[in-house]
Amino acid sequence: MTRVLVANRGEIAVRVVRACRRLGFEVVVAVSAADRDSLAARLADRAVCIGPADPGRSYLRPELLAQAAVSVGADVVHPGYGFCSEKPELGELLAEEGIAFAGPRPETLRAVGDKSSARREAIAADVPVSPAEDVADLAAAHAAADRIGYPALLKAVHGGGGRGIHLVREPADLDRTFDLAAAEARAGFGDGALYLERYYADARHVEVQVFGDGEGGVLVAGDRDCSVQRRHQKVLEEAPAPGLSPATRALLHDSAARLARHLRYTGAGTVEFLVDDSAGADPATVVFLEVNGRIQVEHPVTEELFGIDLVAAQLLLAAGLPTGLPESLPEPHGHVVECRVTAEDAWVGFRPSPGRITAVVWPAGPGIRVDTHTTDGYLFPPFYDSLLGKLVVRAHDRTAALDAMAAALGNARVDGIATTLDFLDWLVAQPDVRRGGVTTQWLDRVWPEVAGARTAVGAA
Amino acid sequence: MSRDNGPTSGTTQQVCWEDVLELVTRLDGSGFADAEITLDGVTVRVSRTALPTAPGAPTPAPAAPVAPAADPAPAAAPAAAAPAAVGPVAAVPAPADTSHLVEVTAPMLGVAYLRPAPDAAPFVAVGDTVQADTTVAVLEVMKLMTNVSAGVAGRVAEVCVVEGSMVEHGAVLLRVEPA
């Protein structure tokens, strides 16, 4: 009997427990003190409390999760997303104990873990990346900028985590920021080396789902468009990405497959790209962004489009069993949309709104899937991410899917706390969203005005 | 004992007046000086030695806090009186009132060790005096050892874990009678 430890919380912990049930695996959930009574804990065979509510002393600690796996006799650990899912240390600790990690090898996570290293891997796999040049001094920076074009990003070669990045819109910006950026890079990363990279200010975020067998075999499970973002947080995802030409789609899929093969990638992963189709070229400009070495929040979109179970496949692969995935997937039919419902008040700057959920009602019906950990009476804790549920709707085409999503949102109800349901109502009705193909800047440009107008009306 | 006294006591967990009567009868015929039984939220305390209002106790109130509310009264004596009053049945684990004891809990999940080395004497034993910074146990997390201190000065009243067992965050390792 295979025993799985779930090293995560919230809706994804429930998702993994359900996959274990589907497979007939035993399942234990590692919980913090705040999650002892969580839905995942109740659905599992057992829960073990690893630490206090503070994620820094529980879910973010690879050694606690590994110890829990050893102590409960787990064969496989599923890390979910976030927390320790992309920390190579967890896989390493587990490997020493002969426990399988349902994710990529530690060296793969290291290779794609920071952007500059991931970029090197992408170049090695002949995947298109944004034009960039190392710049030793200000004069070199000006020369490089003339070739690359403005706007550009001045970055620390040894940087990571989104730090040490300066936007330069014109030559004067370079004069102003070059010395500062070099000093920051020296202070923050121990090396003042900088490079200049082309910045795509207004592009779409399109990603490709891959599943690798760890030996170079890779299944491409289509693409997703995740361009509707609020401050780099995805809000609405859909598959397939609307309006891509066959040539653009082939470029995306082939690039992702090449990179996954090059990495001999293990399990579920996502290769993210920026797509700039504003110039009307075919294929559109495609630029590698990063690799996410984990199951992603938006994986249900792909599962529903193709009728596959990516989480079960991860668990089966880790357990050394056939994944249940086909060798290749047929052209998808229909369209799938996902909305992330969060415990936030969109009208006051998406202020977090934890608290007691008195009652929760989700829609049901053909093509509707809800991944959530909320129940009537659930105390939504303030310590973690605000995601409370994912509403996923499938229909025969994109228009029908958005119509169905609008209806599904209208029939969802979460009492007791503020949620983004009403914001999502607004979102799926927007002509730009209906048309498809908005860029990642779109929501941040449009929403403040809408929220401000309503606040003004409310105040009057 | 509730298992063999009829259909009312099975899995329905409903304690009725007949159950209480039978309980009292049985206890009366036994050698117990004091007994306190809790069944699904209903607490019945019977005592030959203390002064509690015995007839009041059987009230099958579903709200558990009702019975403990009597504790601050002189009725709190039974636990203390029991060991002195009855020799032969001292082995009965009377649910002693531990509310005055301070629990020393595991700060994280780990494997609990009560001695510094397998052949060494335990860090502490029942009856030992501890200071707040006295090491009372060690937690192993993936071969890394973390000392657990008592956190309170007093006397060790109870050791609650088995050497080498996994403990979860918050598990009670021992109880200390504060000084």
C-alpha cells in the first residue's frame, strides 16, 4: 500500500487527498496548528501537526516535513504549490530516507530556480529568450541599449527573487541608475555585474503545461493564457490561449518540449512565456519567462480541457507506477476558464478579509468544477494565502465558457467574509475579456478607475 | 461499563437517568471511596468522603462545563483525598485534576528523547525539581537535535511521552507542578 504525505494546506491539500482517494493510496496531511481541523485533515486518513500557525515554523520548513514523512512511514511526499514545493532541500532530505518526492529532481529545481540560471538553460535548449547583453560600464550599457531598444531592464547578473531590477525607459534613466544598480548588486548579491534586457511592457502571459518522465520523455498538455493579473497575481486563466496562430502555438509548444527534454524533467511543470502579438508578425514574438517546477494553481484548466488527472499522474510517477497519461494528447475541443476566488475586498485595494465563513454555496452542473477547502463554519485563517476556491467552467467554445462562468459566479455565495466574487462578476463581463487576448498590464490599468468610481459614489 | 447496560447506552451516546442510577448502584456496591465518570459530556461524581451535593451531580446536562463548575468548591477535594483514603484500589487512574499543572509541550513535530544518550539517565523524572531553563527532553528533526526546556520552575508531576516516539507540535511532553 502506497502512503502519501501531503506537505501543504488549503485547497491544494484537499486536491491531493482526493487524488490519493482516487488511486486507493493512504494519505496523511501535515498541518500547522491553525489547520488541525481543515477539510484536508478531515478527509485524510490522518493528520500530523508539524508546527505552529506561522508558516515560517511549519509549512516552510523542509526538515519538519521530511521528519513527518519519515515518522508516518510515507512512500511519497506531495508538496503542492508554494511553500517547499520548489525548495531542492525537501527532495534531498527525502532522497536520503528513500522517500519519493512528487516533483522535479533537486538539481532541476536549482537549474530553473533563479531567472538567470533558467535563462541559461533556455538558451541551451534553443528556446527564445528576450534580447540581453552583459554591460560592464555605463558606456557599454548605452551601446547595448541602442541595440536592444527601450524600454529595458537593468538587472543584477547574480540577482534573483525579483530584486535588483531597474526599469530604464530612456538613455537618461541609464545615466541615473547605472551606478546605483551596480552598488545594489554588490551589496545584495556580492557582485556588481549587471546586464540589460529588453522589457516587454505590454505582452500576454501564455504558459505551456508539460509532464516529463524523468528520462527525456515529455508530454505537452497544451497552453494556458494567464494574462489577467493583478500585480503579477493571476486572477483568471483559460485554455487554450485565445487567438494564437498555429505557428505561434507550435513555437510555444515546441520550445517548452525542448526545454523539458533538455532538463530531463520529472513530473508536472510549466514553462511560462511572454507573447507579444502587437506587431502582427506570425509567429508572434515569444520570449521565455521562467519554469515553474511544481503543479500550478491553475492546473485544473488543463485537466478539464483534456480529461486528465495531473496530480494523480505526479503521485503515480513518484510511486514508480504508470502515470495513466497518454503518450500524446489530441487537439482539445471546447474551452475552459478558471476564476480564483479569494478572501479579499476588491473595492478597498484587495484588502485581505479572513474570518468566519458562516455559509458557502458553490454552483454545480455540467462542466463546473470547484476546488476549495472552505466549508460552512470554516474560520479562514489570516496566516496564509487568500485563495479560498477555484471555480472552473468548461463549455463547447470560449463565449459559452465565459457565459457559463458568469452564471456560475452569480450562483456562488460565501457569507461572513468579503470575497472577490463580485469583482469576478465585473471581470468576466468586460468587453476586453470577452474579446480575449488582453495583456498582463490590462487589469492594473482598468480596475483602479472602476474601484475609485464606485468608492466615490459610495462616499457621495 | 456503559457497554453492557442495555440498549440506551450503545452508540447513541445518550446517557439517561437509568444509566446514572445503575452507575450509582454499582459504585455503591464497589470498594471505591470516590469516583468520577464522564460519559459523553455528562460527568457523575460519587464520593463517600467529600461533602458534595451528590443528588445534584447526575443532572444529565449536555453542557460539559456544568460539572467542572463545581470544582472550585470544597468538592475539589476528592482527587486529593483518594490516595489517602483507599489503599487497595489506588491503581485506579482517577482522572486527577491537572488544571494547576503546567504542560510542557513540543514546539514542533519531532522524535522525542527523554535522555541525553541511550545509556544515560533521563533528563528528569517524576518528583524532580526543575528550573525554567532545565532541559527536560530533546526533539530530533532530521538528525538535528533541539533541546526542550521546562519553561517553568517547579516539580515534575508526570512524564507523558514514550522515549523515541514521534510527537506532534503541541503534544504534552510532561506536566510540572509550578513552584
